[in-house]
Amino acid sequence: MRKAVIDLGTNTFNLLIADVLDERFEIVHSEKEGVALGMGGINQNIIASEAYLRGINTLMHFKEKCDHFNVEEIKGIGTSALRDASNAQDFIDEVLKVCGIQIEIVTGLREAKLIYEGVKWSYRFIEPAVIMDIGGGSTEFVFADRNGIYDMISLNIGVSRIYQHFPCSDPLTAANIKDIEEWLEEKSDGFFDGKEEHILIGASGSFETFYELIHNEPFPEKIKAVEISVDYLFECLDEIIASTQSERDLNEWIIPIRKKMAPIAAVKTRWVLNKLNIKKVYISPCSLKEGALA
């Protein structure tokens, strides 16, 4: 069956069209669009008017793609920005009217479960590991081993929330970094205390950008998680944190939607690596949208 999944993220809308078979899927088409749905309103629990319009226009384009590829079923999944927005139902109703696409808003824990199901397409869990999915509105952490999930959480510590909450300098100052890390500690409310995992699996998104910055080449197209050096990752994160906006604007390996918020994603990732004493890092090309295919 040919299916399409649209992940309506706070920063990015992702379209995945695939032929789904018994135990695998074959990608027909995929694309992403930097919509910035949470910009201008996520911390006020509203979809701002300009973001609202960008979202509608992008979904109209995605519907045209689905029609072109003869998709039989489209599933739209709304995450953090829509979860919290007071005008989310207006957006959902207009999308259904204009595009004929039904959107399901999932809870944070449902989002985490779908991310886990997505990563499982690309990674075989043998030892205990933690999945991290850096979103614009929320960030999900899923602790799993060969027996499945044994802990998970969705925290409202997305990069767009942080970007719009803190008036940061360019580049970030030591005080900016300290403020963000203290805020992460407060918002995680002790969840990570006493936890120590040696394997982290970064779920697509920003982690693919980290890979491309380290290797100066596109992330591999195969549906398989790729190991990267922890030392190289720390070096990459430090460089992103120290970079200026103009430097990132000129960097071909950072996609436009991430150029503003990359240092915040890097601070958060470095904080998690240190917090959990991570020794190995894998990057999976799969996340929520692949999980929804299951």
C-alpha cells in the first residue's frame, strides 16, 4: 500500500511517501520544508498568523505531491506546536477543508513511542540505549533495550522555545550557555538524575546536520543508523556553539531552518551527552514519520 506521512513539526514539516510491505518499506519520495510553525507564538500557545499561512501553503504543496505519486492514504501528525496552540483546531479544520488531509495531534508520549518505532527500522536494540529527538517545541527521550521501551519522556525544551525565550548574543556568550543549561535542568525536573546510558541514538533532524558538518558530505541515504565518533561530535558541537550567524549562513551543510537555532541544538545535545555519560553515538535517518508507517 502506498502511504504518505506528514510530520507537522514545530520547525519543519516532513513528507514521506512510501510503499509499505510486511516488514519493510520502500521510499518513493521525501522532502522537508522549514515552516517555522512555532515562530512568533509557541511560548504564548498560539500559531501566529504568518506561521499559520506558511503551514497551510506547505500542506497544499504536499497534497499535490501525494496526488502526483498516487498515494492511497495520507496521515498527518501534529506535534508540540499544535499540541499547545489555542487555535490548533482552526488550523486542523482549514487543512481538512483546503487540502483534504486529516491531522491527528499526538501526545508527547505517543510522539516518543512513534519515534522509537521509527528508529527500530534502522537500529537493532541489543544493549540499553537512549533515543534523542531534537524538536522545535519538544524533545523526546526514549530508553530502550532488546525487550523494548523501559522509560521515556517528552519535554517542552525544543530549540524554538529556547530561541524565543532567551535573548541570546551572536555568538552565544558563556552567560547565555549557562542560562540555557540551567533552564534545561529546571525543565527536566530531575528526570536524568541517576541515569547513565553509554549509547545515544540521535533521531534524524539536527543529528543528520551534525553528521554532515563532521564529514562534509550528505548523510547516507540507506535506512540504517550510522555510528559517529563521540570526540568528533563534541568538537562539532563546540564549533557550532562558538559560530556566528554569518558563518552559519555561509555553511552549505546547515539547512536554512537550522541556521538560526543550531547553537541552541548544540548546547542541548552537549548537555545530554555529559549528563548521561554517553560513550557511543549513532545517528538514525528515521524518526516519527517512519514510526507512523508501522
